[in-house]
Amino acid sequence: MKKKIIILSFSFSFLLTSSQTVTTIAGNGSCGFANGNGTMASFNGPSGICMDASGSIYVMDQGNGLVRKITSSGIFSSFVNIVGMACGICSDPSGNLYVAGTQSRRIYKVTPTGSVSLFAGGGQYGCVNGTGTLALFGYPVGICSDPLGNIYVADLGCNSVRKNICRC
């Protein structure tokens, strides 16, 4: 009886279309609080990040309860205080920021001038749809907007994605 030996050979290769370089634009690696350009700045738990239409970058500095701003020209500053641990941050087409307050179970709206107001959420744990403070969140963590200004919230506590329809 003749035996056939079949040899299979596999070759895996990964094609890199281009090399990507990662650089630090803000923060020195130390936990703390310091404004300053580049690595002169320090954070205490940066979590969410977004960019507005003018090219400014906003970082949610969770441990310090601040939204920090880096302008397109590299100027770094504290922008506004946000009560309660907040994770997600996004910018809408009008330049407003929206911050997901995870512990406060609220969504905050921040105007381009830095005025903070309550956008949605009653503050109690819940998975209830509604307008303004009648809406209840579990743990809102992620947030984004679409080109029409609708706001989407990833609600970890409710295992759902919630939407606020823009009334622009």
C-alpha cells in the first residue's frame, strides 16, 4: 500500500501600507494637574477626547473634574469644571460640547464660551427615556453627535445606545 504525504505550508505576512508614528502632544506621564504646553501639562485620568470644527482638542480630565482645551496653535488651558466623574465628550456642528457625566448620570452641554448647563438626565439611576431631567441614565460613558446635531449616548448601565433628537 502506497502512502501519500501531503505537506501544507502556510505563510502569514502583514502588509503595512504606511508607518504610523505616535507622539505625545500633551501630558508628562505624571498624575496631577498643571496647565502648560506639551509635556509641561499633567492630567489626572484623561478619558474622553474630541475635536471641534476649528481644530481645538478637548480632553476630559476625569480626576480633576475639568474639560481641558488645546487650541490648534498648541495653547493648553483648563476650559470648564464638570461636577462628578465624566468620561465621554463630543462636539456638535455648532461648536457646543456635550459631556457624559458617568457618576452624576447626567449629560452636560458646554457652549463655545464655556457656559455649562444640564442637557439631560435626572441624576438617579434608571433606563428611562424622556425630555431633559425626565430622562434617566445608568452609567453614560460614551457620547457623540452626528452632522444634524443629534446626540448619541452609550449607556453602560442600561446596555443601550440612547439618542436625543436635535431640536435645532
